[in-house]
Amino acid sequence: MLQPLLDVKSLVKYHATHSGTVRAVDGVDLQVHAGETLGLVGESGCGKSTLGRTIVRLHDPDEGRISFKGQDISRLSRRELRPVRRQMQMVFQDPYASLNPRRTIRQILTEPFTVHDVGTRREQAQRVDELVARVGLHPDHADRHPHELSGGQRQRISIARAIALEPSLVVCDEPVSALDVSIQAQIINLLRRLQSESGSAYLFISHDLSVIGYLADRIAVMYLGEIVEIAPKRALWNQPLHPYTQALFSAIAEPLPPSVPRRPRVSMKGDLPSPLNPPSGCRFHTRCPQVMPRCREAAPPLQEAAPEAGGGHRVACWLHHVP
Ligand code: SF4
């Protein structure tokens, strides 16, 4: 089996709040392979953005290991991380907050080349022109400031900045959720096209399973800091096993494609519990329609659910536990 591009093992990230310490990411294992898109879905507050930021080392992990191209990057210093950052980029939810308002688009897009000392000034200018065209903007946009662009155009600039140095991995954190629905599809199509041209892998984070469905090859479902199910998209679409995943499918507003089997609706009880004091045993037990006594006492392991179907479908639920 090929070595994964990104290999995350037992990752833990704490957040100190004024009410106490939250284990925002609590023992996460996941892998992203070269050129693929792993979708990461879960409700707001489940820890998925913290996981994305910890993977690209905007946060320092508290425990566990992050390997990128076979190198353990979990404890690298800022200086040691520099060459890694070139290959691992992030697109944020709010393009306005992530672009310096005082700089022109040309200055913003030139920065990756100057920071990493790539090309002459003339070559950098040429690369910026190419980037502007690649993300579907007009050459004139390069001389404007972020506030002179629409939300969709600003997100195109954020994407251009992220792909400037042709990274192997782009972590996209809710890149379309701040945009109008009509613009969302354009940005998703742009990300798809760029990936087919460049072969970069994406970790695509969203609270919206239908958005993830357009892009992902595999999908990981996160609940209160833990991965509860991970599977190839088709397997998850055809047979979601975890009651939480089933409830997320039930909450999709738009009609699913005809190829997706119809299923009875599964609804969750109550709200997401406080991550400051997560429930004992299976963390989903306070909301699960199929809860059993065992679920309150012990946490189910994330384990292979259907090895006969070729493997790769793992779930953490006592209903599917294989002793
Ligand atoms: Fe529901 Fe129990 Fe499965 Fe948790 S382990 S999802 S509470 S059935």
C-alpha cells in the first residue's frame, strides 16, 4: 500500500476557555492520499476546524502525530515548518478576514513567491497574472483591493494564493459557507477543476454533507472531537452506518440524486452537548435514537465495518461492533 500523503495518528488538541479545558480534537486518526479529497463533516463546534488548523500547524498539537510525506511535522519549529508550509496550504471560510485589506490583489498573490524566494520579480509578476486567470478573474482585478471585490471573487483570490506554490495538500475550511448559494456551486466547480489540473489533495471541511458530496472521494464524520465514521463516498452514501451520519443525511434539505437509496428519516434528540463535559461512553448516546445501556458505559472503537466490501468503511458504534 502506498504511503499516505498525510497520516494523522491519535491527534489531541486542547482549547483553554474561561469555563475550562475543551478537548476539541480527541484522539483522531485519519489519512489523506495524494490527489484525493477527504471530506470532513460535522456540526458547528465539533472540532473539525480545529483539526484542520492543527494539521497545517496553525495550532500546535497537544498529543499525537502528524506525518506529511513521511515526515513527522508535529513538533517542528516555525522555521523548520517553512518548507512544509509551501506544500500544505489552507483556504479559510471568510476570505475578507484572511486577505490584508491594505494590499492589492497583486501584492497579496506575490507574497507566497517572495516569502519562499521563488522566481525573479518578472517571473513572479507573470505567475500572478496566470493565477488570476486560472481562478477565473479578469486581469484588472489584480490592481484592486479586497474590498473592491465580491465575496465570491475574494474567495477566488484566497484559492489563488493557496495554490500559488502548487501545494500537495490544500485544507479547505468551510470555503463556501459564507457565500450565496448561487456562488457556492461556482467555487466548488473551480476547486474541482484546479484539482484535476494540479493533482493536489484536499481536506475539505464543511458542516454540509451535500456540499461535501460534490467533491469528496472519501468522507469522515466528526462528532464532539472524534471521528465516528469514515468511508469511501459511495459506501457512505449507500449505507451510512452510524446513527449520527444517518441523521445528517436526514437533515439534507435538497433532493438527493436518484442513485442514492431512500431511507427512513433519523432525527436526533436535543442539541450538541458541551464539549467541556462530553457524555460518558459513546458521546452520541444523549441524542441517539438507538441508544442501549452499554452505550452509556463504554466508548465504541472506530473499527472496520464491512471488510467483505473491500474495506475502508470504519465506524464507531456498538450496533456494528465486531468482537
Ligand atoms: Fe447510538 Fe450506541 Fe451506536 Fe452510540 S454506540 S451511536 S449511542 S447505538
